[in-house]
Amino acid sequence: MTHPSLSGYPSSVLDEVARTREVVARLHAELPRWGLVVWTAGNVSQRVLVDPAAGPGPDDLLVIKPSGVTYDELTAEAMVVCDLEGRLVDGDRAPSSDTAAHAYVYTNMPEVGGVVHTHSTYATAWAARAEPVPCVLTMMADEFGGDIPIGPFALIGDDSIGRGIVETLRDSRSPAVLMRNHGPFTIGKDAKAAVKAAVMVEEVARTVHISRQLGEPLPIEQHHVDSLYARYQNVYGQGAAAPVTKEEHA
Amino acid sequence: MTHPSLSGYPSSVLDEVARTREVVARLHAELPRWGLVVWTAGNVSQRVLVDPAAGPGPDDLLVIKPSGVTYDELTAEAMVVCDLEGRLVDGDRAPSSDTAAHAYVYTNMPEVGGVVHTHSTYATAWAARAEPVPCVLTMMADEFGGDIPIGPFALIGDDSIGRGIVETLRDSRSPAVLMRNHGPFTIGKDAKAAVKAAVMVEEVARTVHISRQLGEPLPIEQHHVDSLYARYQNVYGQGAAAPVTKEEHA
Amino acid sequence: MTHPSLSGYPSSVLDEVARTREVVARLHAELPRWGLVVWTAGNVSQRVLVDPAAGPGPDDLLVIKPSGVTYDELTAEAMVVCDLEGRLVDGDRAPSSDTAAHAYVYTNMPEVGGVVHTHSTYATAWAARAEPVPCVLTMMADEFGGDIPIGPFALIGDDSIGRGIVETLRDSRSPAVLMRNHGPFTIGKDAKAAVKAAVMVEEVARTVHISRQLGEPLPIEQHHVDSLYARYQNVYGQGAAAPVTKEEHA
Amino acid sequence: MTHPSLSGYPSSVLDEVARTREVVARLHAELPRWGLVVWTAGNVSQRVLVDPAAGPGPDDLLVIKPSGVTYDELTAEAMVVCDLEGRLVDGDRAPSSDTAAHAYVYTNMPEVGGVVHTHSTYATAWAARAEPVPCVLTMMADEFGGDIPIGPFALIGDDSIGRGIVETLRDSRSPAVLMRNHGPFTIGKDAKAAVKAAVMVEEVARTVHISRQLGEPLPIEQHHVDSLYARYQNVYGQGAAAPVTKEEHA
């Protein structure tokens, strides 16, 4: 079933699309703000449920940044809408070239409501060595529940990036995966949670990198990691399926 | 004795609470300004004396950032008031999850009027290795009077973080402690002095880290450290108990 | 043939000069924005075709930043116009001391419409070791098609810098060359593309540097590099001669 | 001879003091802009000639930042005026604690019209190892004419810092000295030139540091250093005594 336009959708979905365009446009501004992207790189998307009563499904839509638009031009109107096969449903420009990877995640991880991709420096540096970031900070235990895992090398152009993300994150508490030689993808219950994970993955990738430059950081015992993670998900989370329910950290 | 609200307090305390909310809100802006925090991490608090004539005591209050509020939303009204057992006395949101640690410090170090916690990158990198920052810069001798010490590994949820801070700083001239695998806590005669210490601890942690990347920095002889520290406290300080009386450095 | 002024040119060229002054002035603001320059360092130029029907030729003009002007003063009026022998044709100030190198590139690479020079930190750090940046990131394969090459040591004052740039880039897919002990020069179909290459060369120089600090990044197999590069040039490029037709990356 | 106030000076000197306050206040904003200082650290001063016809002399004045004032408060009115013995002549606040060092330089280097002191990170990192920054970049040859030298360890409180600066810079083309375990001091024909040197010393200290992290940067042959320096001083300089006549670099 193709969606050539938004014309066949009920007004409740159109309203949600409009609201999501605003949210996604605004969240893109967080990427340069926290130094995660240069030029036009990086993208944020959020799922739009077409049947909220039934929950996530293959007919859902996603709102994402168009290709090649600078961060100064990122208005709600500039955002584009695609279906979960990555086809353009609404918008004046071509969707980000990473749309297929986002769509694959929404299709295969129904609990995910937001996806972010950047080439943030320190996370990408670990990715280039295919080395997971070890869990040596209490904030990593809180937010990631352990190491940040590495996904496979995958070329753009088919499902391989999406499959690599999903296969890696299914076995992990972490909402972030470092795709080998490429960069981080993060997930969340919505786009804001995925952006937060993108900010945090760079922060911990940087801090652990710097710590290791002058010696070996001390590991945190596994039972302490478990206890920090459990507490953080209970106190701050919404009680839904981990790892996509993380909330604010203060 | 519980304080369910501010209603029982004299107007002089209420005025001081109002003034302190302004100060604490404004000082939070210094944390992202100097690159010490990302997202909603980090917190600043200041003590409110309930009986200024008698001086600091267990019935004092503290003003702190609420949990999970972004740095764009940090108004005076958003700040919350707690007692020294960490219970919410006034405010619309839950206090920072680090409130118990702040409260423990105020209870056990009467000379402390402000506390700051961040996960600033370089300070946290030393903390992850449990390695004190050696005193190899004249500005470290001035401000910290020696090495910046490491506190124990401690889990959130009881008194352990607070105890770790107090036990470490009691034996040190330093207004900063690097809690192992966690990050820096700093103290001061007021919140501004603690924020300054948070800025300075990251600055010296970064500079000494970078210096050591290419060789060993030269130590400063202990008598020079003592002489720099004594001069700085006399010339710039207020004459009260070290280490919480440090003033501006120009 | 000397051009002492713009007075002999047709109004279409004068219009194009005016438009190019605007573009070049605006693009200079990208250099401090992305942290590529300090003080008054760095320069951007763009070719002005004097005979658009005939295409690029030795009589073309270039618009460039004047020498020693701060980034706060960079208005369209402050830009200067030179011929391809580097002589001032229009403007109140002396042209950048790097004008001869820009002019040499325009003369010898007709497909180039924009040139940028910076001393951006990480790119210059590789240049000081005369070490090419190895292609270990998918975004490098996309944008540079392989390693970023090193140009020869060359003194300012004659054609040596220009010759070094041209001889290095002729044998490379890369739109960037790291001149030994000096810094990066980048080219593009216009000034915007050259600025993008300047931003990207620093980004990948930084990321690969950081990755190598803790081990050896994994290489990307040559056939994958080729495939990424081919796809990126086809999907995003304009179909004209590589390496100066790269477009936006999202 | 003491100067308790400005009241005995001719109006031409008072005008020059007023103009210099503006210049010095404005130049202080360059220090945080280029990331050279945190909190209230760092200071800029400029000489005021009391007898311009006779040239620099021991009765000259200097304008400098007061102690402990934040960068948000740096207005022309906030600046203070001292004599060359470091005594306050005009202003509401105590002068910077580094005033004696500035004054010593003006007294002993008549060609110097501006002095800057920071604790900028990379320059201070070299200073902590007492290691000169080797001249491996063409921009270092241009601006510094060779290595950036190390000054002695010196305590604040008497002439030792000033003497260390003067003795080191007298034997060097460099307008910057890295005082051991302390940080950089820079000089110039005026405060602007000294601020530029402060920006450039951090830039080259950072770039050479980063280059050396992954290997040894290639040296530039001495005759090339000499030729770059001579050209830069001739083309951009004012022809007066090196090293304080360097001009803009574009």
C-alpha cells in the first residue's frame, strides 16, 4: 500500500503530523547546540501513529529532516513525512538519505518512537576502532545500563544499516549503537529521548576516551551497574519497555 | 521536625528564600556557559539560614534545581526549596536526585554555604581513574592549595555520596572532590564560590591532563604551593575558615 | 593584460561581481562558526566568469577577503576583486596574501569555482607530520573518496603553493590537500562547496585523530570506499567533473 | 614620585587615558571569545605615554582590568589606571594582581605598548612541562620567528615574574613567553597586538600539541623560518623594532 500524499488520512493524524513536524524541527537545533554535527549532517525522526488505538504498526508514518538542508533553515514546514518503506508522503524535498535506516527501526522495534543519527566526534572515533565504550561512569550505568555496543559495517542503499541497528540494540540495554566506521544511531520512546541519548552517548564517549588517554579507568562492578540502571529506570522512567523509556537526568 | 511548606517561616526567611532562588537560578546558567554540563545534568544549591543570628544549623533550608529541567527553563520560580533531610518544602517539581548529597554537606559542614555538582569532562575523566589531579599549576596552588582529591565510589540513594564528600574535603584545602567513577562536587561559602570552584576544577583538570599527554609536568615545591595558597587566601579571601572563603582571581 | 579597474567590464560581469561579493562575504562567516579560524586567519574566494558562454578562462576574476580584516568587518563591500595574476582590480584594501595561490588554482583547474584556505587545528596537525588522513570513516569515503593527501612544503611569495595544491589534487578524488607544515586548502565547483570541504576536512581530521589516540582505526576496504564515493557523487552530485561537484550531505 | 590621582595631568593625557580605557575594555572581550580564559582570569593592559614627544618613559601610565571583575562587567569605566610602580592612580577597584608584572615590562621594554596574560589551556600545558613549543608551522615562523620560549618559575609578590618575562623575551623574536607552571604572557606595540599574540600562542600551542600526539611533526629548516619571518615582518609590519610590530595575518 503506497501513500502518495497525506490526503487520505483522518484529521487526527494530520494534526499529529503537524505537531510532530514542530517537535522534530525544534529537536534538530539540539544537534549543533551540543556540538554533535557540522554543516548539514545528522538527522532526527519521530514516529506518527496512524492508528493510536491499535498502537504501532507497519502503516505508521515518520517525520524526518530533508536531505542537504542547513541547520539555519530547519523549520517545521521544511520537515518531510515518509512511510515505513522510506517513501516520501509529504514535503517539498527529498528525505534524508538515512530515512531507510530510520524506517527499518520503526518497523522492527514497535516500542521505538524516535531515532537520531549523528557523526559526533568521540562516538564515531570509538566506532572507527569497532570498540565498545566500557561502562566506567555512574552516568553510563544510569543511562545505558552497561557498555555502548558496536554495530556491524554496513553500506547505505539497502536494509543493512537498519538491520545492524536493530540486531545490536535488541540484545542491549543501551539506547545507542555505534555503527562500525560510521557513527552513532540512538533510539527512544520519542524523538526527544533519542536526542537525549545522542547527546549522552557523545558525552560518555568523550569522557571515557579522555580518561583512557592517561591510564585505565576503573570498572564499575556489574551489580552496581545493575543497581544504578534499575534505580534510574524506576525513578525517572515511565515503567514501559526498556531501553526506550529513559527520562530526564538531573 | 518536618517542613511541609514555607508558611511557618518569618518574612525575613521568606525574603531570603526569594533572593536565593534568584541567585541559584542565575548561577545555573554558568554551568553550560563554561561547558560543564550537557542536557539537564548538573546542579547548584545554596543554604538559607533560618536563624542568621545563631548561624548555620540543622533547621536550615537549601535552594536547588529541580530534577530534569532544561537549562532554558531555569527561572527563579522553577527552583525548589528543601530541608536538610532532603525533603521538598516549596516548589512545583521534584528536587534534583542529588539533593540528599547537598543536604548532607550542609548538615556536616556548617561553614559551607553553596554546593555544586557536575559531570564536567576532564574532572570526571580523572575521577574514572580515581587519580588525584597533581598540583603543577600556580593557579591550582592559589585556588586548591594542593592536589584535587578523589572521593570513594558511592551509590546514590542513601548518605554514601554525602559522606564521601565530607570525609574527603575535611582533610583537604581543596574546595573540590572528584567522586570515583562519578564526577566533581565543589563547595564554597556561597553558591557563587562553589560555581567558581566547579569552573576552576574543570579548567585545571583539563590543563594538567593535556600537559601530561606529552610528558610529565614539573611539580611545584610544597613550600611554594603553601606560599601561593596563603597569599591568595589572605589577599583575596575574607579571613574566614578555609577552604570555603576563596574569592575572585584576576 | 592588466585590469586596473572594473570600468571596462560589461554590466553582466559587474552584476556577477556584486553577487559574488555577497556570497563570499557571507561564506567567510562559516569559518569562525565551525571553529576553523582565529583572529583574521583564513580566506574564501570564488571565480567570476568574464565570458560565461566560453566558460572558465585566464581572463576570469576572483573575489577574495582582504588582508587583515577581522571577521566582524566582513561585508560585501570589504571584499576585493583580483585578476588571475593576483593583481587588485577593485577594492579598498590589499587582497589576502594567499591570493596568488587561489589564482594559480583557478588558472590551472578550470573546473574549480571556489577555493578556501584555513589553518584549522586537526587538519594542520596532520599537515605538520606530513601524514595523509587515512580513509576509515564512511563520511570520508562519501566526501573525499579516499585518503586526504599531503602537499609539498612551499614558501609564500611565488607560485609554489599554488603548484603544490594543483599537483596534489590532480591525482586525487579529494577536494582537500594538507600543505606540509602549513594547513588545508580546499576546492569546489563554487565557494560554498569549497567551504563545505574545509568544514569536512577538519571534521574527519579530528575524528580520525581521536580514534587513533587509543588504537588503530579499522580500514574500509577499497571496493567499499569506491562504492560509497560513486553513490554519493551520483545521488548528491551534479554529474560534472569530480572532485568539485560534491553536494550536500544529510 | 607618587600619582595619587589623574588631577595633575594635562588634558591630552586625560583624553588618551579615556580612549585607552575604551580600547582595553573592548579587547578584554577577545579573551573569552577565543576561549583563552574562564571566570575572571586573564588581563590586558596598554601603556599611556605621558609625554608623547619624548616617547616611552618611567612616568608613563598603564590601563588594566581590575581584580575579580567578570567579563560581563568589563566597561571602560571599570578599567583602572596605574603608574609603572603598579600603584593605583585612578579607578574604583583594586588593579589586577598581575599589575606589577605588566608595569615591570613597560619599564624595562620601552618598545612595548601592550601586555596580555592568560592561563590558556594548551600554552599553559607546555608551560607546566617547561617545554618550548617547537616551530613546526609556517604560521609560527610568520608570527613568532621560531620556538615559543619558556620563562622561569616565579612567585607573585615581587619583581620576579616581570623579570622572567623581560629576560626571556629580550633574547627571542617571540612576542610570547610561557612562564613555567604558570601560563603565557604576550607583548605587542599596543594592547591589540598583544591580544593577537595571546590568541596565536594558544592556537599554535594547541596545533603542535595535537600534531605531536601521534608522532613527531617535521621541523621547518632554519633558513625557511628566517625567510618566512622576515617577509611577514616586512610585508605586514610597521618597520619598527621587532618583536612588537607584528600586524594582521590574513
